[in-house]
Amino acid sequence: MLKRDGLNTFFFVYILENNFMNLTDAFDEIYNHTHMCNWGPDWEIFRKVYEAFPDSYSVLVPFAYSYLEELIRSTTSEYGRELIDENGILKKYRKVGVQLIDLAIKENKFSKPEFVEILAEIKSYFSKSDPTDIGDNRNSVVHGYMHPRFWDKESFENLIFDIARLSKYAGF
């Protein structure tokens, strides 16, 4: 029996349960559920770049995060329309990061419980850095504390698997 710990166990079990045996399957899952006009061509380029240059993940991380946030937004009332506040004034800022995930959880908790369960796990990607962080945690990437070049290949691929897990719930 293989002994695994922490996140590695989670991802190993997830891959087995969801039949994502490799990154190709994850890329296919993402592509099959994306907005073809807005994101499809970019995912094809993303995939080709990563396959041709496996060490390119540090330059691909920002795109993956942008997509992850847009995918989550597509499941909320903030997707695809201008937002007006209670006084009829156009809102300048939409929810991002943890606030966006909280909105998605609130709006989907009854209709998509499996999605909400995954969102609770994904929330860790958007947690803010503590002043004591030394720059070796991937969660702070989205907040600009740690540059993507400090990621490793395993962390990047786990992000891709997580995007694939959420993909079937996209509201594009």
C-alpha cells in the first residue's frame, strides 16, 4: 500500500476518483467546459506552451489564476452584467479572491453542493499572506507576495487539476 500524506493524498485520491490519470485529461476537461470564444483559444495555446516547455509554469500561473477567478465568477450573479448598488450607482469593483468565493458559496450552496465543497478547498489559493510568510507558500501568489517563478511543477499541476475539478460547474 502506498503511503501518502496531506495534499498529496488528497490529489492522488481525487485523480483516481475523477479519472484524471494525467494532465492531458485535466486540460481536456477544462477545454470542454470553457467559454470557447473567450477562453478556448487561450487554453489551447496554454496547453501547447506547457507541453513544449514543461518549465514554463511560472509564466503560465497568472493566466491560470485569471481563469480560475473568471470560472468561479461565472457561477455567480456578478457574471456577465454591470453591477448596480442599492442606490442605482454603478459599482466600480467586483468581488475578488476570498470575497468572490464566499459569494459563489452563498449563491450555489443549495443548487450545487458538490461545487461548494470544492470551493471551500479552493479558497486556500486566495488566502492572504501573513507578515511572517517567507515567500514559500503558493497561496500568496495571487496577492502578489510571492512571484510565480518560486512555484514548483507539482503546485502548478495541482492548480490545473483543481481548475479541471471546477470546470463542469462553469456558467459560461
